[in-house]
Amino acid sequence: MTLVATKLPRRYRRLPTHSDRLFETEPGTRILGHCHWQAQPRHHPTLVMVHGLEGSSDSLYMKGTAEKAFATGFNAVRLNQRNCGGTERLTPTLYNSGLSVDYRVVLLELAERDGLPEIFFCGHSMGGNLVLKMAGEFGASPPPQLRGVVGVCPTIELGRCADLLGAPRNAFYRWHFVRNLKKRYRSKVALFPDRYSAQGLDGVRTIREFDDAITAPNGGYRDAVDYYHRASAMRVVAQICVPTLILTAEDDPFIPIADVRESAVANNPNITVVQTHYGGHCGYVSASDGDERFWAEARTVEFCKAHSEL
């Protein structure tokens, strides 16, 4: 299902043309959002979406979730993580799984500057880790506008996920991610040669090696082990105090199902875990037609609608 979901032809007839929005998340760094606004945005709930590793605001699940949300009456905002979606020039930094500050800034700007009364976040895979981490870092004092969070196959324990990606059975996925990470990094070297170097990059073969050589030192971490520990949402999920949905599949090729059974997740009454036998990694293709064909997208919007008062 992981692969099938990326290959099925899709059309988004109910998703109107977007407007671009740049969010300055720290000095010199901007991230790009594609926004689909209802006629009176302040009278509608808002769903903000964050993609996974090497995805973008144009990832199929991002557009699919946005379409369902907009048709249900939500404003829909599809965010690109730093450097993604052709935005490498908008920041001198790299993106990583610990940058929950970016989504905190987006949340506060939408709440305070735009006056949006209800804001939900949905993250897929790496994006799921980021939005869950953001919610956990707010602890007992989240902004009142943050009404809920959804993580679809979230990578909440990064070290375990990196190790699974390194397993022989995941050779295709590992090749795909490492190839694209190296390609993106080389474009960053070309844009900022005084800041980055491609020396040693050819020898990188795994996600852990890439994070050890590139992500960690450029993100302020000691090494990959330090990065995985500090950037994993698992450290703070016990502190989440807003309604939260986690969708996970037992056949996900690189997210251990044991992660959602950890006490930090299982003992938090604000977190609902829906665990399926099948679904792959962010796939969840069902036999039904219409909105139910992409099951996780439908459950995401259903959950947000259930927790909206508008």
C-alpha cells in the first residue's frame, strides 16, 4: 500500500486554486504555504498539513487531505518544510525532524494575526513527529486556538525508524530516500558553498549515515544518536494536552508498531491511537470509492470535524 498510494491517478476537483503565503519562522528563514481559504476564513476551522521526508505541499496525501478538509468547510493550508517544494533559496538552513518551532510560529501567526479561532495540524511520517512534538512542547498551556493534532504513521522514535530503514528488506526505500536527500543537499551546497561541503557525501549509504554526517552537525546536534533522541516526539508526547489522533499500521515497513504502545502514548488520555493490520506507510488505500478510498485522509478530517465547534 505504501507504493500503491503514490501511483493511483488522482484528481482534486473540489480543491480550489491556492494562494501562496510565506511564514518567517526565524530570521532569514521562510517556509512556503499553499492556502485554500473559505470565503470568510474566520468563520471556519483551519487544517494545517505537514508532509513527510522528501515530500512537499504537492504530495498526493497533502492535496487529498486538503481537498476533503475544504469540502467539509475547513480552510486548508499545505506547508512545505524548509527547503522542500523548490524553496531551497528561502533559508540557508537544512530541514530536520526537530524543527517543531516552525509549526509553532505558523500556529501563532494564524491565530494572532489572522484571527483564526480553530486550528488543527496534521502531519504525515516525519511531519507527524513534528506536529506531535510541537503539541507536546506546549504542555499544559497550548494556545486555545489549537484544537487538535493528527499524526499519520508518525516517526515518533527516530532512531528505531532509521534502523528499520537500514534493514535489508527496505533496500528500495533506503535507496529512494538517501538518493533524494543527497540530491537536495548538493543543491544546497551549490547555493551556499561557504556554508556547506559535499566532501564525503558519495560514501553515505543509509539514513543514519546521512544524519550523522549532514543533518546532525548542521542542525546543532552532536551526532545522529543525539539528533534522534532530542528530535523525537516520544520525549514529549506524554505532555500533549489537546485532542490527538495517531494512525498507524502493523505492516508499516519502517515505523515500529511498538512505538505507539509505549506508556508515554498509551497512558495519555488525550491521545487516541487507531492501529490497523494493513495500510503500509501513509498508504491506507481501501476498496471503497469516493472519500473512503484514501482511508487515513477521511479519518483525519472526520477527527478534526468532531472536535470543531464551528
